[in-house]
Amino acid sequence: MEENRDITIYDIAEKLNLATSTISRALKDHPSISDKTIKKVKKTAEEMGYVPNTLAAGLRGNKTNTIGVLIPTVTQPFLSSLISGIEITAQKSGYNVIIMQSHDSYDEEVSLAKSLYSSRVSGVISSLAMETRDTSHFQQFVSNNIPLVFVDRVPKDFNTFRVIIDNYAAGYKATKHLIEQGCIRIAHLTAGSEFGNLYSERKRGYLDALKDHNLPLIEELIVNLKTVTYEEGAKASNKLFDLEIRPDGIFASGDIIAVSAIQTAKKRGIKIPEELAIIGFNNDPISQIIDPNLSTITHPAAKMGKASAEIILKNIKSNKKDEVKEITFLNTEVLVRESSKRI
């Protein structure tokens, strides 16, 4: 006898002396099967250790009941919360989630997109890698009617669903807060490229806030980071602090960058917020741990994940192609804490 063999519906049928079609329908609660038979079949299946082969069932129907999630990393708190929102929503509808990390590499993103397509996922949710300039590798999903949602880091020009916040308004509010605290030389630590609209929109908000409050645009106060990391934040901060006239405020496009700026400033004897007011973005847990506590912008990660999954599920179940739309969450707000509060 073969050891460790998976139990199949044929084994259950043989034990109960029923047709395999009856077993299959009973396991799916088919109305043509009596409640008594359904209970008996399910009890026997559980006792025998039967596990449904969802992958095989999906392949027979040319789908796998799996949603692919392609993101830069799982280590950032924002993305972890985003994944949680996706998973909870997907699992409630009987879908599994497969998570792939591009590590902000364009080449890895292209390769992983191909893997997801080959795996016959039912839908894809993606946040772009920092290096990505060309999104043609995502066209394979759209061309084959596989629902695709871009979330947070989204391309400016791609005809599919996008779930974002109003990054322009958020950037404007962050900068305006620093101005209200008396800052007149406000630096901006940004990232990414002009291809995506996340960081460029926050930067646009920063620039317009300066303009609306009659503050000059000083190019040397805008530093573009290669990656959103602590190390890159420290390099950028030191560059600003080495200027002949230092900034008196910093708007960082991510909390980890802002935390790096705080610690770099403290090492150089710069008093926060008296000499330098700092605000971040995301409201990551570290923002309340760092001393002084970091002012930041809220970012509804879990809600964005939930909305992304709901779009995928709706379009999987719908026979007609839904009208492409963009969801913008407007509920971002400034959380004023010690790092910027002067007044």
C-alpha cells in the first residue's frame, strides 16, 4: 500500500459506496443532495483527512481562486497593513493570496509578473517597484481579462483600476503645517521617479504650499532618495545639514526617512523642533517610539487593501467588464506631535 497518499473523492466514494459525482456535489453543498448525505460525506471526509485540491480545481476552470499581490517589500509597516486588508477580504470570499516581493527592482517585478500570469491567478494587486519606468509587463493581465489593480505606487498612464490617497493634498497639508509652525526654509526628502504619481504628487503639494505662502523654491532643499530606507535618509539629511544655511523644516515622504533625519540631527546637536521641525508620512509605529515623537500624515493602508481586493472580487464574479475608475481616499490628516510642534 502506498504511504502518505492524498485522500481523494474516489476513496470517500469507495468507503461510502456512493458515486464520485455524489461525493463531489455533497462536498459543495449542492441542492440536489440531501442534508443527511451531505453531513455523512463531510464527516467521512474529515475523518479520512481529505483536503480539497483547490489548485487542480482551479486549473480545470482556468483559474486558481488565488489573488496575486506584487509589492516592493513586506517589511514596511504600511505595506504589511495593506496586505492584511487584502488577505482578510479575499479569504472571506474563499480566495487565497500569494505575495511576491520585487525589492524595488524592475527586473524582479517583470519576472514575478510573468510567474503570476503562469500560475493562472484570478487577479493581481500591485504596488510598483521604485525602479519601474515601463509597465508593459502588466499588460498580459489586462489583455487576458485578469483583473488588475494598482495600489499606492501607481503609474500615471495605465488603463486599469487604481487605489490611492490624494497625495497632492497630503503633501500640501504637511508643508502648510510646517509653515504654520514658523518654518521658512523647508526641505523635502522625496523618492522615486516622475513616472509614478505617489512621490511626485506629494512633491507637487509641497511646491504649491510654498508658492501659496510666498516662500521661495530653493532647489538645494529638495533631495531625491534612491530608496526609502534609513540609510538613504541619513545621507540626505547630512547633505542638508552641510549646507551653508540649513533648513529649519523637513517634510519627509516616509516615516523611516523622517526618523533618520531626527536621529541624524540629534547627533549633530540640532535641536528638534526648536531649530528644525520635522514631519513624516504614513503614521508607522516607529513614529510614536522615536524621541521626540514624529509628526506625520495618516495613511489608510488596511482600507486601501480591502478596497483593492473588493475590486478584484467584483470583477472576477462579473461577466461584463466594469468601467475603469480610480478610488481616492481623502481621509488623510496631519498628526501633530513633538517633532514639529512649536506653537
